[in-house]
Amino acid sequence: MANNNAYKLPCEINEKLDELERMKDNAKNDLYLLKEKRNPNDIQHQVLFICLIRVVKYFESYLLLAKSGYGEPAACILRSVFEALIWMRWSLIEYKNAEIYFNSSKAEAIRMTEKILSKNLAKIKNAPDPDKVKRLLKNIVKQYKFPDWEKMAKDSGLGDLYTLIYPVLSAMSHGSMMFFGSRLEKRELSPEPDCDNIIEFIPIANNVFRDCYLVSEEWILNGKRHPVPDYRKLMCKD
């Protein structure tokens, strides 16, 4: 049942979000083509396809929140979308990069387990030498060294975009109060939906999502790396 009391955004913002939704729907429909064309035995294909599915889901969540007047939570999701783009482009630099990312979940699981055990927040059961298991996990963790986000972004040609948006998205995700602006100074904060911090993030949403899709499409269908756009011009343009 429709909620007649749902918050309604200004028309200008709604129109821009509708454009993003159409772009997302086109990408979602094309996922079926990419699924047929991808090589399931090619790790780079797998990384791109899995990342794109994840990006589409996250972008749908972003649109639901933004259209409902929840700008700050919506913007937090864009950080994950941008990180997916970094992984996608970084995985195409070398095949081994894709292998590193594809196996990163196992590495993260080992890292989390080692940290929990090292702080004695859990115990190892049925192990003749628990300390030996801890040392083994610690040594395995040392084998998995991931470059940081900034280095991966620079290596992938996304250095400018990283500088432009990542600190902002991270600050939003980490709960920075700077985005409340005058509302904070006037003590006028409210949990109710509003139109703040929505239109400012639309250029980020537009450019990052589009690049995620084009990178996947160009590589899976044509075996080519999609050129990195001139984000300085694109961000100013949008």
C-alpha cells in the first residue's frame, strides 16, 4: 500500500534520480547478456561480473534511500560502489590482481580469526596446541598483503577521482558532522527525511556507477580495458 505521507523531494532532484534509475535499469537488464558472454573459468571475468552484480544491488539501495529523503545514509553506500570500481580496474592491470581479489574473502576471514584469537575473545577447541594454531594463523596473515585504496586507485588511473571523492565519502561513512552544516549550528537536526546532501552526491553516483558498468561490458564483451574518463571535467560538468 502506498504511503500518502511519504516525503516528496523537489522535482529537480527527483528528475536527476530518475535518470540514474534508468541507467541502473539498463545495466541490470544487460547483466543477462554479460552472464552469457563471460568466461566462468576466467578470474578477471568473474571478478568483474560479481562486482557489477554487487554494484547494481548497492546502487538500488542508494536510490531507494535518496528518493526517500535520506541523503546521508545514501551517500555512505556510494563509498562501497567506488571501492568496487577500484577493485574492478585494479584487477584488469594484471591477472594476478584479479586472483588476489578473488581470494580476498578467505584472507579476510583468516585475518579476523587471528585477531579474535590473539585478543583471547574466543578459544580454539579440540586443538592439541592452540598457541601453535595462533602462530600459524599469524604467519598466514603476513602472506596476504593488500595495497591500500589510494595506491590501488592511483595504479588504476583513478587517482584524481580518489582525491576528489574518497575523503568525502569516508567522512560521511565515519559519522563526520560537517555534512549537517547550518543545521548543526542552529541545533535543528531531525530524524525526518529531507533534501539535504542528495543533489551534491548525484555526480559521484552517476560517474562511478557508469564506469563500473562500462568497465565490465568492454572487458567481457570485447576484451578491452575501458579508458579512464577525465573525471575532472565530468565532475564539474555534472
